[in-house]
Amino acid sequence: MSELGTARMPLRVAIVGSGPSGFYAAEALIKAEPQIHVDMFDRLPTPFGLVRGGVAPDHPKIKSVTRVYDKIAGTPGFAFWGNVTVGRDVAIEELARFYDAIIFASGAETDNRLNIPGEDLKGSHTATEFVGWYNGHPDYRDREFDLSAEVAVVVGQGNVAMDVSRILAKTIDELKETDIADHALDALAESKVREIHLIGRRGPVQAKFTQPEIKEIGELSDCDPVLEPGALELDPSSQAELDDPDNKHSQKNIAVLQSFADRGAPVKNRRYHIHFLKSPREIRGESHVESLVLERNRLEGEPFRMKAVGTGEMEELACGLVFRSVGYRGVALQGVPFDEKRGVIPNIDGRVVAGSEVVPGWYVVGWIKRGPSGVIGTNKPDSQATAAALLDDIPKLKPCAHRDGVELMDLLRSRGVRFVSFADWQRIDDAEIERGKLKGKPREKFTRIQEMLDILDLK
Ligand SMILES: Cc1cc2nc3c(=O)[nH]c(=O)nc-3n(C[C@H](O)[C@H](O)[C@H](O)COP(=O)(O)OP(=O)(O)OC[C@H]3O[C@@H](n4cnc5c(N)ncnc54)[C@H](O)[C@@H]3O)c2cc1C
């Protein structure tokens, strides 16, 4: 019988990724009975995944969830290894020598494509790039967005599309006291964007955005929401969906949209146009985006199973910027099974599978497990379920050969990797907060990895 999970032989678990799903998995394991040591790796020196690099800067309350993660990080048996890219700085097979189990929590770091002509023209960007840029993610820090255009289009109607379009629609006064990165604030201060178009392929009843997000659009200081005439006229199946007493999501959204339709003519300097039943077919321009061709759709099918079908009726919307926000996708980790079609690590109830075989000791949580859906809280039960599977498997796990972190430290050091502990991160955090105070912001993020490491004198 294996001694794993006893005081003599604590279970050693590596978690790859320090976003919400990684932290909730760590919490579930540490709270469980057996003796467990959790090492959490992240490719950035900063923890928290999309809570730091995705959640919009003007939604600070949502970010306060990091206090829960701080507590988890402070528990005995937990260690953070920031600035370590698993699959590059240390191979999966190498990591497996130091841990009895590995949990992949690496999120969904790239975007789905529209697969239409002109998608790669200058001025056409993914939501990921723009979000990463305004949130100071080191990968996107040096991206450039030409905000000299008057018209910007955001394709998609999920909450990420709402974030992107709202940031474009806000004034500098509405943003300057947030933790938005300074380079983005400077660029947005010069923005000429006055018309923002949000494009959805289905109707207002099927729109994915949630009521708080759409309501905010009606509360912007210098931007009016605009609906096309007849935008809220519903086909019979959509009406049936709306009339379903359980469909509170759509009822709340429609109430807000109706209040927009009831407003008088726009009076503010910017306008936020909400389009339904349109799909992008082509982005046109010589060397830069000049217009977006949209096909009008109709809905077909039973209530709650309706599909958008092109009608062949086209319209061309002149614009200088296009942001594509049509879903995130996971990125394969070298040496780990990957479902190319779905962009996730294939698994059965959180146990990683290769073909039809479970890979012993490998688990998965969060967006890389189930795809990019759900809010931060959705990850908690999901991670708890995977942690429970791992705990059930303890008697079957093969103990790893190297049972302390010193050799792993030596290996990383020999490769010139400057790993960052949680205490190190707290020093970076303090420095960011200090910098922010000077500007009336909650923090001024460091946007280059070297700047973060310099704070730690880790030259
Ligand atoms: C733009 C945007 C805005 C959002 N806003 C909200 C919101 O307002 N409210 C809300 O509730 N939810 C929001 N969400 C959803 C929420 O962020 C996700 O549910 C959640 O972050 C998913 O958690 P995760 O741990 O699976 O992935 P992530 O949060 O993406 O964390 C993955 C982590 O893995 C790390 N990583 C990746 N590859 C490697 C590697 N090879 N080695 C080491 N580390 C690696 C990454 O650096 C990252 O830190 C938003 C999502 C997006 C995209």
C-alpha cells in the first residue's frame, strides 16, 4: 500500500497555471485530509491569470477575488513558482520526476478565427490582443492600435466583446482611476473613435451578454446606445424563448434594450450601435481595414435551438478598426494530449486521457479542461471535482523519484530561469500599488517581465 499522502510521504502535486482554476484546485487539495504539498507554476512572474490580465480594469470589485487566492497561497504546503514556462523552461517529463500528480490549469490563451478574407489586414485585431494590451500583459505590451479611425467594430456579443467595446466607448475620466496600463491610457486619450459597432449573429433574445454589462452601456458619460429600427421585433420562436418564465437572462437583457430603443435621438459625442442578426463575411481594405462586409441572417429552428442562417443580403460598414471577439481557445502544451478541434486537453471527469487511456497522475481544470466558458466562480466546482478525482486516485499513483524542490530549483537555475516565489510577487505587488498611488490608481502595473525582476534585484 502506498504511503503517499501521509506525513512521512506528503503527496506532491504540481499545478500548471495560477488562474482561478489552479487556485481552486490547490484550495480543494490543501483542505483535504491527506498531507499535500502543492507547487503552482506560472509562465508570468505574476499570479492570477485572467483575473489580472483579462478582467476589465473598470471592474475592480471582480478583481478582489484575489484576496481569496492570497489566503490559499499563504497556507502551509503551498509554493508559487512564477516566471516558469512549463513545456519550455521545464519539460513535462522532467516535471513528472518531481511530482506524484500534475494538474494542468493553463487556460485558453488564444482566439478562434473568423476565417474570412481580410482577417489579417492591418487594423483587424483579436480581442485577446486588445485586452492584454490595456491590462498590461507583457505579451501584448508592445502591440499598437491605430485609434485614429472614427469607426470601430467589435465582432461578438459575449462579455469579452462588451469589455472591449466599453473601453473604446469610455472617456479618459472614466478610465484614469482604474488599473488600466498607462500606455493604453495615453493611447486612448488620443483616440478618435466615436462610433462603436457591436455585431451579433443571432437576435437580441439569444445575445450572450448579461444584463449588468449591457446596462452599463446606457450609463456611459459621453456615449449613447443606438439600436436599428425594428431591432427588437421578434420572430415567433424567439418570442417563445423570451416568454419562457425561466428565461430571466433574455428578459432582463430585452428590458434594457427596450429602454435604449425608447430613448430619444443620441446627443452625446460617441455612439454605441448594437447590431443583431449579422455575420461578418469579409474585411476589406488596400493595406488597412476600410470596411466590414456583413450578411444579414434569419433565425431557423425550435426555440432555444435556433441557428443563424445567412439570407444573402449584404451590407458594407465603413470602419478603420475591427476587433474579433468570437471565443478563446486553449494552446497545446508540449508532451500533453490535446484536442485540436476543441482546443482543450481531453479528459474524463478531469483525468487526462490519451486516446481512450487515462494518463496516470495527470489532471486538468478550468478553461483548458472544458473550453472558454463560465465566469470566475464557475471554476470552483469544476476544480473541486478534479481534485476529488485526484484524491480518489491516491492509492493508484506512482510516487515520483525526486521528493523535494531543491533539485528542481537547481535544474531551473542551471537553465538561467529566474523563478519568482509568492513573497517575491508580493514585493512586485507592493511596488505596483505604490506606483499607482502617485497617479490615483489602485496600481500601476509593470508591463515588462524584466521590470518585475529588476524590482527583485534578481539580475
Ligand atoms: C477578457 C476576459 C474578461 C473576463 N472577465 C470576467 C469577469 O469580469 N468576471 C468573471 O467572473 N469572469 C471573467 N472572465 C472569465 C474568467 O477570467 C475565467 O473564467 C477564468 O480566468 C478561467 O480560469 P483558468 O484558471 O482556467 O485560466 P486563466 O485565468 O487564463 O489562467 C491560466 C494561467 O495559466 C498560465 N499558463 C499558461 N500556459 C502556461 C505554461 N505553459 N506554463 C505555466 N503557466 C502557464 C497563464 O499565464 C495563466 O496565468 C473573463 C475572461 C476574459 C477572457
